[in-house]
Amino acid sequence: MAPKPESQNLTSTTSAAEPSSPSSIDPLFHLLTLLPYSILRPPRLRLKLPSFTLPSSMTVFSLVLLTYFMVVSGIVYDVIVEPPGIGSTQDPYTGSVKPVVFLPGRVNGQYIIEGLSSGFMFIVGGVGIILMDLALEKNRAKSVKVSYATAGISSVVIAYVMSMLFLRIKIPGYLR
């Protein structure tokens, strides 16, 4: 290691000798900082620190699932754009007004009910995958495993079929 120049050694020894060197040499500043604290004493309080318990795993799972539902449903979009809950269209033959749940032809737009129903289908598919995973545990009875697997597979199939139906309604001619 190369030796340091003398000027650096001199400044480092002087600063090490005075570890509590004040930033001001004003005597009034020292008087105002030391005098009140030499007379006043803080009270002795017997405060207990609050103890927080960790939430259960089902609580965390529920919050994550709810957050996922809100994200995939487009809640942020609904709050910012404020679309109507449901739309309407006029029947060209009869002239009557019919409700419309899906906003056709616009990929970047949605009604509130459309977003909620699509998000619900995504949640159904996710829960189906979780149920299929639970069916693989070795400690469960065979009838419970079969029930979980059946419910999981049917949930995934229903979610997939309904999501494809929603896409066909949303974008006519897309999935042909």
C-alpha cells in the first residue's frame, strides 16, 4: 500500500482528536442547547409497545385474490374513465332498446359489468387451478381428491369457455 501524503495524515489526526467538535462556536448557541436540558427531565412513562400478530394465511390469500380480481377487472380504468355500468343498443327491426353488457369492437374500452364478469371468470379459473393442486396432496382421502379434481377441472373449463365467449362477443370474427 502506498504511503499517504503528510497533509492527509495531519487532518485525520486532528479530526480524530476532537470527535464531538461543535458546528458552531457561538456561546449563545451552546447556552440555549445545554441550559434547558440540564434543568428539565423527561417523564418516566410506562408505555407498552403494541404487539402485532401476523395475519393468517387465508387472510393473506383472500387479500391477494381480491387485489388480483380488482386488477384484472379494470377497477382503475373504471375509476378514471367512469364508463357506464351497462350499455344499450337499438334493435333496427323493432326499434326497441336492448341492454348490452359488452362494448363491441373496442378492445381498449369496457362497461363496468363487462370488466367485473371477465375478472370473475379469471378468478374462477385460478381457483380451479388451486383446487387441482389440492387434489394432489397425499394426506387426503380419495373421495376428497376426486371432488377437488372434478371441481378444479370443471372450473378451469368453464372459465376458459366463458372467456372465449366473451372475446367472441367483444371482437366479432376474432376467434373463427
